[in-house]
Amino acid sequence: MIAGLLPQVSHGLHVSTAAAGWLISGYALTVAVGAIAVTAATAALPQKPVLVGLVALFVAGNLLSAIAPDYGVMLLGRVVAALCHGSFFGIGSLVARRLVPPERASRAVALMFAGLTVANVLGVPFGALVGERWGWRATFWAITAIGAVALVAIATLIPAWAGGAGGAGGVGVSGGRAGLRSQLRAFRSTQIWLTLTATALGYGGMFGAFSYIAYTFTRVTGFSTTDVAWLLVVYGIGLVVGNIAGGRGADHNRDVTLLVSLTGLALTLVAFGLLASNRPASVILVFLLGVFGFATVPGMITRVTDAAGGVPLAASANVSASNVGNAVGAWLGGVVISAGWGYTGPLFVGAGIVGVGLGVMGWAARGAVDAGSGVERAGGVVEARRP
């Protein structure tokens, strides 16, 4: 939601556009580090209490951002909130797939991530509207309150058996409980590293462009600041559509779905850069940006966790990789804007990043076919679910 508030935050804290962009990059970099560190630190704990603790951290970070008197405290609040992000989605995706048969794993992950897509349909424009009317701090107060509700819901509604009992939380390598050392050994698979790289590049291209989308709409396309909210709704609807289609497609043919999605994303970014001054075209293209960008999410997560034998650290590493891409993409977007490329510059840079990611994904898919198994497996995946 901060992408829609970036101009207001920049003005309110008296910092440049590039400095405000670090509120996105700093968050993403913290997610990248925290996803691995927090998951490793909690590897032996039951996963439901870990999820509850992570959401509590999220609430605390957003509260700190809401009351931040200056840029430094604001950035600290973003860092605190970000510490929970990677581990939450990584562990949460394993809890989600544990609830369903293996052949529906990608759709289960997609359903969990539907929360993120709905947040973009409702939460992001809601945040922009609140920020426009009552100031950007009011948005962070609202997020703090919603986070508290989510904390209570997870604590009361997630069944204890789905939360695992430490180690791999019920989804283990070779059917056993995976400690940190066992989880690290799972990363010997080449397919894991290729998938993580493709994830970072795909996300980096999309979010590098999206981080500055409010400026593109207002400075290039000619929309007003009040129009940004409904344009973000259009983007969010695209995320929902892409998430659902990507989950179904990945359960049918995962690698083909990922290759098609990355190709569509690269072409969309190029077209957006060329047609950003055209209002109808921009509306259509921001929708497609959401569709193709999020269609990769379910497949990438199940691909990397399958390759790693289902260990939690792999799922968190995928989230970490995506946020490394987010941070680099947002940073490069700020660099090209500062260099005078204008507010369409991040779109073209994003297309180039995604193009490289497409090449890496093609390499991974070819290697999986050559291996004769669709995906290399670092160990047998044992799906633990309720009898």
C-alpha cells in the first residue's frame, strides 16, 4: 500500500522521491534477510505459534510507522514490520498445502495468497483514499488495527494439527523431522537455485515498475492523485485473476505456466512504457501487469519447495528471493528516474529484468525435463495432513 502513498510520505517527511523509495527497498531487503534468519531461528518450534508471533511483529512495526516523528523512525518501523513477512508467507504456504491432497498444492498456495491479492484490490486503494483524506499516518493506524484482527483470527481459527510440531512442521525430508542442518542440505539441488533466481528477476521487474506507478499515472498519463486509488483497484483485480489462473495452470503444467506468465509480463511492461501517455491503454496494461505478475507466484513456491523436499526454509527462501528482486527493482527504478529517464524508465528496466528471468526459467525447465522428473527432488516429500 505504500506505493500508492509514496508522494504523500515523501512530502510529509521532507525527503526526496529516491529516499522515499527506500521505504520500499528497505522493507524488501529486510524481508529478504529476515525470511531466512527468522525461519532458521524458529525451525524447531510449532508453526502455529510462530505465525501468531510473526503477525504480532507486523502490528508493532506498523504502529511504529504510524507514530514516526521523522524519516529514520519511519524506516525503522518498516524494517520491524518486514521481519515477519518472509517467514509468514513461507511457513504459511506449507501450512496451506498441508491441508489438501498433493495434486491441489498449487491451488492451496494460491488460495492463501488470495489474501495478498484481495489486499491489493481493497487494501491498497483503501490506504490511498485514507491517506488522501486524513493523511498517510491514518493509513498506518488502519493497517495496525487490521493486523490485530488478523492476529486474533490466526490464533483462533488455524487448527493446531495443521501447524506442525517443529522441524519441517509435518512436511519433512524423507518423512522425518527436518532440523536446520537437514534443511540446508536440501539446497544442493540446482533446480532450487534456478527457481529462486527466476523468482527474484520476475518480481524485480514487476515491482521495480510498480513502486513508482503513482508517479507514472500522475506525471505521464495525466491522471489526478485521486484517480490513483481506483487504478490500484484495477491492478489488484489483475492480481486476483493472475493468482487464480496461475494456481490452476501450475497444477496442470507448472513450467509452461511460469514461462507463459513471464513472457506476458515482459511484453506488458514494454507496452506500458510505450503507451503510458494513453489513458485507456494504461488502464488495460496495469490490469495485465497484475495478471501476469502474480500468475507466477503459486508455481514458483510449489516448484522450489518440491525441489527442496518440502522444508520450510525453501518456502521462506522463495519469499526472500522475491524481495531481493523487489529491492533491486525499486532501487534501479529510482536510479533511472534520477538519471533523467522519466517515469516510464522503470517500466523498460523492469521489462529487461523480467526478460533475463524468462531465460533463467527456460534453463530450469529444460533441466527439469532432462532430469526426467519435472523437478529435481532433494528428498522425498511427505505430505502430513489430518487422517
